[in-house]
Amino acid sequence: MKKNFEVKTVDEKFYEEKIRNFLPGRIIDVHTHIWLKGRGCNSAVRDGVVTWPSRVAEENSAEDLMDSYKLLFPGKEVIPLLFNSPIVSKNLDILNRYVIQSAEKYKLPSLMLCRPDWTAEKFSERLEEGNFLGVKPYLNFAPADIPGDKVCIFDFMPRHQLEALNRTGKILLLHIPRPGRLKDKVNLAQMLEIERRYPEIKLIIAHVGRAYCPEDIGDAFSVLKDTKMFFDISANTNEKVFLQLIEAVGPGRILFGSDMPITRMRMRRICENGIYINFVPSGMYGDVSGDKNMREVSGAEAEELSFFLYEEIYAFLTAAGKTGLGKNEIERVFYSNAAELLKSAGFTEVI
């Protein structure tokens, strides 16, 4: 585990005063990455993919993940949905095999990374052989000749694979592409098409559709409010976005996700002119001077920074309070919604 990950007094105080008593005793985290350095991974990413998350951890084994939960959530039991890291991976068979082994070891649910050039047969065989509950495609695997700002959902999650996934009734955890994020008209049209044409797929939109600032929303929630798709809140800290999400879809279609280990980062996020900026302690994550999404702080301001994950949870809990969600609704977001979804996708372990 990365040396700069330690729980300090500022973190203990944040957790005890703002988080612990509001969360249920059991939590399901639907968005977690595990991988081993040098095991089928490399640093290649396509244009349009941010690189700052890779500064948090060079690897994140299943053991690291479970140990992190013990440190971050004392007094709670956390059950992760496992998948590998698509940002740093090329050899998906090796990466998926590690997830299979880890899921079997800890009796945990898992998702499969998939490439768009796989045939429907290859896709289905790997899904079944790995006992995966669904898939986590990623824009990093879209054809290289498509510019990053032009990638569409169907470029990395093609229709022949969607048809195969629809026959299984399993999960699609979707990180949507394009600079417009959630408000992008192409994204919205294709999200709606997936729900309409492949109704058995259990569709989860990651990171609230990458709407990290209110400017990323547009009219998306008006378009999506009457759908059945779920939204995970991973790596998002924007209270205003969460307020609109809760008001649009209610607590029954929201899932807690962390995006671990990225959210072990010590930071605080703001929005400036529609762009999110992570404030981080000076020097902790290398030279970030050329990254528009990163800004260093020092002194007392840096000392007060806690974990990205705590910032995410606190922002959601604040929005939940303002929209009148009570203990039962919070429990649904952090546990029951995911428990029901995983069981419906075929997870047989007791959760």
C-alpha cells in the first residue's frame, strides 16, 4: 500500500463527526479497482483520458483494498464489487484472471473488463467462465483512430456485446465518454438506446455520468429521470450535482461507489468555470503543474485535507439531508440497492 496512505487525526475527526453515524453497518461498494503492478499492465492511455488518478497508487491488490476499508471505515463491513483497472491495462485476460482469483478467495462479486473487438462468442465465453456478474468496458479500448473527444459509447461497448449481455441479464457499469459528459446529446441518446433495446441489462452509470460540476448536467436529469438505470456516486464530491440526482431519480436508483484506490487521495475538490480542480498537498503526488485538474496547497490548508472518499460521502450525506432522505433511504443507497442488484445479476453469496 502506498506510503502516503495513513489515517491522521484530521481523518479520524472527519469520519467520527461527519460520516460514521450516518452510514449503515454494512456497505456495498459497487466501484473498486484491483490490479498488480507489472502483471499485464502498462501506462498507455488514449487522448482524452485523465492521468492524475494513476498518481495515487502504483498497484492495489485485493488485500490492499480490504485493508484500506478497515482503516477508512472502522466499525463497518464493506463488500466491494471488484474489477481491474482499465486505465493501465492492455492484456485483459491476465487482468481478469486476477479478479477471478481474488473474487473466489474473498467470495466477492466481480465484473469483467472487455474489449470491443471481441466477438459475441468470445465475450460470452469469458463472462461465463469467470463467473462475472457483468462487465466494465472503457473508452480506453475504443479504436485508436477515433479521436478521444469523438469516442461514443458504442465504440467501446458495441451492439453485438450488448446483445450478448442482454441475454444474461447482467450488469453494465458504464463510464460515459466525451468532453460534454452527462449533458452530451450523443451520450444521452445512446444511454437511452441501451435501455430501450437491451432491457434486461442492469445499467449503472458511473460517477453520476462524470458530472463533477453542475455545468456538466444540462437537461440530462429531465431526460433520464423516468428511466430505470442506476447511478453510482463514485469519485464525485459535488453536493449540487447530488441534489439534482436525488430529486430526479430518488434513492432507489443511486448506488454507493468509491473508485478505490483513487479516493484514497488526500484532497478537496472545487469547481472553477465548470472545470473540477483537486486541491492536494504540495509534493505528495509529484509534479502536477501541467494538470488542469490539479492544484497544490501547503501549510495549514494542506494539513486540513482529508480523503477524497470522505469528501464524496460527506457531500452526498449533505445533499441527502437537504432533500429529506432519512436513515432508511441512506441505507438503500449504501447497501440495499446494490444487494438487490447483485443478487438479481446472479450473485449467490450471502450479503
